[in-house]
Amino acid sequence: MVRVPLTPDQIAAGCRLGAFLRRARAGRDLESVAAEAGISPETLRKIEAGRISTPSFGTVVAICTALKLPVADAAEVWATQADDVVAM
């Protein structure tokens, strides 16, 4: 199976999501958040850095749950175009 390359918009959305999650984690240890979410610290690090632009829905839900963050907020950040982003 060949994976279709991500579009520039998908890559930008992944970067926005990663930055949003990194800000939401503010001050919390990456390793403890990753453990609470049931993912590896490296996976969380890659998502926050935008290197995993399309994390699975279950992974996003787990991270949001660990951060006590509504999944809808993460979805809104993902869906918002860069031009529409307001300071968060």
C-alpha cells in the first residue's frame, strides 16, 4: 500500500496541532504526559514538533485526555487555516 503524500495544508495543520498541544502541556513533564496518554515520549515529541502531521484520532484523544483538554479544541486548531488563527 502506497501512502499518498501529505498536502502542504495537512502539514501546516499538523504543525498547528503540535504547537497547540505543546502550549497546553506547559510546564508538565513530556514523559509523564506521554505515559498518561499511553504513548511513547518520542511519539509525543514528534507530534509536538509537527513531525507527525496526521496522528491517529485515538492518539489525539489520549493526549487531550491526559492534558484535560477538550478534543474539540484540538480539532478546531487542526481545521483552522493559518490566516484564520488568532493568538491563543
